Amino acid sequence: MAATAGSNPYSGLLKDVTIDGKDYKYYSLPGLNDSRYDKLPYSVRVLLESAVRNCDEFQVLKKDVENILDWEKQQANSVEIPFRPARVILQDFTGVPAVVDFATMRDAMKRLDGDPEKINPVCPADLVIDHSVQVDVARSGLQYSPNPGGGVTPVQSSNPGSRSTSCRVCSSSGMPVLDSLCPFHGHKTGGADALEENEKLEFERNKERFLFLKWGAKALKNMLIVPPGSGIVHQVNLEYLARVVFNPDGVLYPDSVVGTDSHTTMINGLGVVGWGVGGIEAEAVMLGQSISMVLPQVVGYKLTGSLNPLVTSTDVVLTITKHLRQIGVVGKFVEFFGPGVTDLSIADRATISNMCPEYGATVGYFPVDEMSIVYLRQTGRAEEKLNFIEKYMKVNKMFRDFSDASQDPVFSQIVELDLASVVPCCSGPKRPHDRVSVSDMKSDFFSCLSTKVGFKGFGLPEDKLSTTVPVVYDNQEYTISHGSVVIAAITSCTNTSNPSVMLGAGLLAKKAVEAGLSVKPYIKTSLSPGSGVVTYYLRESGVTPYLEKLGFSIVGYGCMTCIGNSGPLPDSVAEGIEKGELVTCGVLSGNRNFEGRIHPLTRANYLASPPLVIAYALAGTVCIDFETQPLGTTPEGKEVYLRDIWPTRQEIQEIEKENVVPAMFQDVYSRISKGNTRWNSLEAPETMLFPWEDSSTYIKSPPFFDGMTRELPTTLPEVTDAHVLLNLGDSVTTDHISPAGSIARNSSAARYLSSRGLVPRQFNSYGSRRGHDSVMARGTFANIRLVNKFVSKPGPRTVHIPSGEEMDVFDAAERYRKDNKTLVILAGKDYGSGSSRDWAAKGPFMLGVRAVIAESYERIHRSNLVGMGLIPLQYLDGQNADTLKLSGKETFSITLPDDIQPGQVIEVKLGDSRSFQAKARFDTEVELMYFRNGGILNYMIRRML
């Protein structure tokens, strides 16, 4: 990645340094002898180093370096700069379409008489298979009961359909025995193993995709693929993949990363600059392109004070998320500083950085400090690496002492939070930044029930507020109502990487079991850690049996419930919810709770810390005031309140110090390269070009390059007399746009799969089929909560304007296609918010959409639209579809001038002779170049011919 000396005008800054007897080179930023450097935010220093090291007067100019150095003056001027990250990280849902695109680009190169072997990652890429596992089997086949000695004794479950996640424990070391079925789980116990069963089902469902990825691992150079069962991508990144400082060929430089998941920002907590990009943009970086970005403003977030002993890092991040959403930090960097930072562990910081997309910033950065080195040592990194990391960061003035205010840089704006003011809280019921104090949860939920339909309302009539429904589960009758918890999941990268909240949950479970409390059996409980290390320390600390007693058995290693892989609810519960039209709840330790994401039947979903997930599972409802209402009673009839069993921060820290040790990390991650029995059994093709199978319903060569020529088109594409496919409002997320979750049996995608001979149990999820454009096109805008102004109720429906017929979105698009009609989409504010998903841009493209007109866009999604050759237009300030009196039944024509400039205002003509002006959201010259080529991948192919 380093530019060769001599071609770089800054080669004079390339210095020698000897560390522990070894010679290294590095670009010395203090060697610039520029006083402006010491004022730069630490995150901007990483951008500067990349520009200096990669300056070649082609992709990166000396002018770019000067602009970054002059950040204090240039930050508000929308100055464009290039950035070359050190690496790219992908998860399998977004990684599969990336590898599909690479394979298809190779085919296009061959067709255009180019060299297909040129299509390889130039920038190192890591792909972690973590999004495929689903909670098919939950709860444990072994139940535990307290014994006289204060421990627990295993007894066989009375429910033969339940399963266990227990594994044999090595008597000599106290560590689980490792074998080939998962990162370290050993021989099966007497009960069936839910973890193994879920991973077996995962493998069977996704064998075809895994075969394709294994082909990619062999055929594509410079790409590491981490097999399934290893953990959640962001935790694996934090604990294993992150370098902090790179050292190829003896040249040291800061680790930096872009990823095809918006929560890539989690790595900011370790001092690594990184953020989520669209899959399309990530592929360009993998092919050696710089990211074109606007020099960011940097908001300094000052932390002071200390946390209350009863508060968790989850409470902190939900508080910060709401605060920064109110301030408005979209498109900006947030950098944390102040003495309060020293009160936060790296895991705490990573939790805060993880939810950066939810508070809207590009990064939420904690510079490297002494705590970073301690964490790297704790997670088993070699001492040699720690030495050159610390030495390099210090000589380049990238190492912070948060207690030393003299090191504080200049910021665009400073906001402050006293950590002592943070209280236990959740967020919901429909958005991650709608924070609710735990003390207000009961009243807030009741208020939401009757409030008109919106982000904080369900619009229930008065006579429906007290609806209850009896359900029978395991031959026993229960009553569910509004607010009943039916899913309780300790899941997601946000929290399962943090030992303090995971051990806190375990301690809470222990105290609850010892007090005689239990969780109703119909509640779908699950525990899906971010890596095998979590299972190690939960077992070592002795809390696993208590978690299992409450139903929180380990069901797999992956995102699972947080991305909608929650699996089915018990039939009786699902029928009861539908019969009573109940607003039931999911409570999860995740980062996303948009409508329809977690489960179609949980209309309210709350983000909470792992201990609170258990607390609400014990309560069985969110309609509880923990201060005045008990969770239950002891066998002796004594009332048990949450405060009686809640562990303090000091209790948790003592157990963490004793049980989270480097050997755990080293043991788990040393086995990644060896894979597992199922992965190793796959025999992938060993060919340069992928042998596509027409019969496949998982992997298909997309038509993105059909008709592409070697020469650049001489004119820009136009949109003429386009119809509106969808007329949307505010906050349409990528969950609404991109195919996600299960494939409904009455959907266009289901009809297509049925026509290919599949039965419903074989449909799998949309995420698993991201490598097949025919399925994905049919699943675009298929969300059951999509609100389209053309139709009377939410759902994946629209109106075919010429005929006036209501039909599925895909069917309408097909009819327009047959009539050779181009399509546009009308939208409100924050179009495309949520997870970064390339199919949220590819899907509309496949439907024939060639322009979107919105009030504002989420950053990554707008970039992806450009990357697919779509025109992102933005209404002028103060204007929208309503003020312009657009019904959506008009036709739209858009002509772009050949000499169009970034951000230029252009005219949109309507079929009724009206017109209005809108801003073309091509934000940089590079984006315009991509658009002229028909998209970013088309540009890369022509560049390599």
C-alpha cells in the first residue's frame, strides 16, 4: 500500500527507526515541520498520513495533502480529498455479492479482450462469514437447579424437544475441549446441542454460497475468508484482525479500514479509523482506488465524570446516540476526548463506536492510548507488535493521554457529557435513537399504544388497549397482551464483544436463579456471542449454567436476531399475536430495531443492555416499573426486585479481571485458518473464471455489464417521461428498500423460487440469496412495513400509474419494463438510512429506477446510488413533494448537462408542463466520473482494459 520512494514528493519524510533491534521505515508527519499538525484532530492525522504516504500526483496530489494540513480553515468548505484505507472488511451477506461482482467483472474483462486475472483485490480484504446463522433451535435440553452447596446441578429437561449447548469441560485446564464443529466447542453432552444444530442447519441452507466463497478464497488473491462459526465480523475484527499499525515490507503506517457493514465503526474504539461503505465502493477500494470524500468537520465529544456503579456501557451509548442525533452529526467525524475517557475500557469504547451509524456520524473515534496497548496484550497480540505500535504512534504524535488537556486538538465543535448523569435506559420502540429511561418505560409504552401511527405510536383505538389472548405452550396456558415480551436476545456486535455487560448478564442470571426466578417458556430466549472467547469466559466465571437455566443458551456465533435472523416464534404464540392484533415486544442487546427487522410479529422492539434483556425476560413484559413492581417472588414468598439482583460495576470488574485472559483469545483465533469439518469438506472449483450454474438459485451472474463497451459513452444518460414507482415519506431505511429477512410465501420472490422447483422450507432468507439478482430484484421494496403514499396500508405494494391497478412492486416494475418505461422514486428526509447495503441501490437499478428525488439522503446510500449509475436528486431547501404539489402520478424528465459540476442545480420537467429545480447530489468530481461510466464497477473495468 505504501507508495515507492522517488515517485512520492514526500519521500524525504520516509525515516528509519529501530525497535527491539529491528529496522523499520515510516513517514514522519512531525517531519513536515508545520505547526498546523499539532492542532489536527487525531482522526484527521490518520487521513493526512495516508495522503502523504500514497501521494503520487495521480490519485493523491500534493494539493490534497495541503488541504488536509489546512483542515482548520478548509473543514467548512466542502473540500474533496482522497483516502486510501489500509484494508477492507466484509461480512458474508455483503461479501457474497462483492465476490459475485468480481467474478462477473472477470467475465466482462474476457469479453472485452482484457486480462481477467487483473481483477483481484489490491488492497488486503478480510471476509468473515457471520450473517448466515439463524435461531432455529433455542433454549437448553439441560435444566439446572440450585444445590445445597450454592452451585447448580444438571437434570434432564422434561421437554424432549429442547436442546442443550453444554460441552464437555477439560478436567485438567478447565477450558472447553476443541474440535472441528465450532471454534472450540468439544464433545457433545448427553443432551442435543442447539449450537451444533443451528450451525448444521446453517451449513445445509448455505452450502452453495459457502462453496462459492471457498472458490473466491482460492481464485482471488489477497483475500482472507474466515469460516462460519468464528464469530461476528466486528468482534473478530476487534479481537483478531485489527493491526492498529500495519507493517508490510518493514514500512509502518496506521491501520485503517472500510467495511461493507455500517458498524465497521466499532473498530474506532481501538484507535483504528474506519467506517462503513457500500459494497460497490468497497470493491473499488479492493481494486486499488482511493475513496473520494469531503474533508470532514470533527465534533469533539468531551467526556467527564465517572459512571454510576449500576450503569452499563449500553446505557452510555444509547444516551450518546440520542444526544448526537439531536445535535446533528451526519457526515461528520466525532472524536472523543476528556478525562472521562479513562473511565471506559476498550470494550466500552467499542460499544460507543459501534453505534456510530445510529447517531449519524461517519466515525466515532477514540485515539490510541495506554488502554489500547493493554487491550491488545489482553487479546493475545504479540509483544513485538505492541512495541512497534506504541513506538510508532508516539513518534508520529498519534498516541493520546486523555488526562492531559494540553494534547487536546482543535475541533469544529465541542459537546460534553458528564458520565455521572447517565441512567439505565433502552431505545425504541422503532428507532435506535429514541432513548427511554428504564424508569419511564412502562408509561412510555402505554403512551405509544394510543399515539397515532409513527415512530413513537401504534394508533390503537381505546377499545383495543386492554386486549389479552390466552395461548397454550407445552400443555400450559399463558396470557399475552400488549407489551408482552416474546423475544429476548443477547445478540449483536454492539454488546457481545464487551465482557462487562456479558458477565453482568451472567451475574444477574445467577442471582435470579438463586432467588427462584424463571423466564416463561414461550419467550424465545437466545444468546449469540460475538466470538468463541465469550463462551470461554462465561464458562470460566461459572455463570453459564444460570444463563441456560433462564433459557439463554448459546445458539450460534453471528449477528442472528439483530439482523432479523430470529427464527420462528412458537405457533401458538404467533397465532395469539395475530388473533389479538397485539403489539408484542422484542428486547435485544442490538443496535437496530426498525419496524419489520427483528420479527414480523414484534411490532415494538427495544434495544437494551444484556442484563436488561434478562430483566425484561424475567418480567415477561415491558409494562413494568422496576422500582415499584417485583420481578417475582422467592419460594418462600418474598418479593424480588431488580435492584436486589442487579450486579454492580465493581462486582463485574473483579470477575472480568480474573476470567478474561490472553490464552482464551490465542486459543480461539489460532484455529481460524484451520477451518472446521464442514467447511473443509467443501470442494470448490479451482478455476480463474467461475463456472456459473443456470440451475442455481443462490449464485447468478448479474446483468450489470451487459452491453458495456470498451469506450466511454460520449453523452450522459437521460431520464425521459419516467413514471413514479413509489411515493415515499421520511426515514425510509435500507431495511425498507433492500431485501432482508425471511421470504414471505406470498411474495414475488417466493413465486419465482416456486417456479424453480423449491418449496417454502427451502426459501431461506433474502440475505442468503444476495448473490442472485433475480431473487433480489423481486425482494426489493418487499418490506411489510413500507409506507407508500399510492396505497392505503403498509406493505410491498404500489400502483401501476397508467392502468391504475394495485400490485406488488416488482410486478409493476416488470410491466413498466415491458413498456420500455424508465422509473423514478420520490422520497422525504433521510432516504436510505440504516445499514449499508449495496442491494438497496442494485435492487432499484434492477427494477428500472434511474433517479431518486428526496429531501435528504443517508451518506452511504447516496454514494451507492451513484455507484450504480442512478441520479440522486435533492429538493431545494424548503421544498418537497408536498410543497411542489407532486402527486407522483406525473411523468418526470431529467436532462443533465454534459459539463455538469458537483452539486449543480438542474431542472426537472413534468409531463403536465410544470417544472422545478433540484440539486444533483454528485458530491465530487470522482462521483461524476463513475456516473459517466455507468457506475463505479464499469469505471474500474475500463481502467483495467
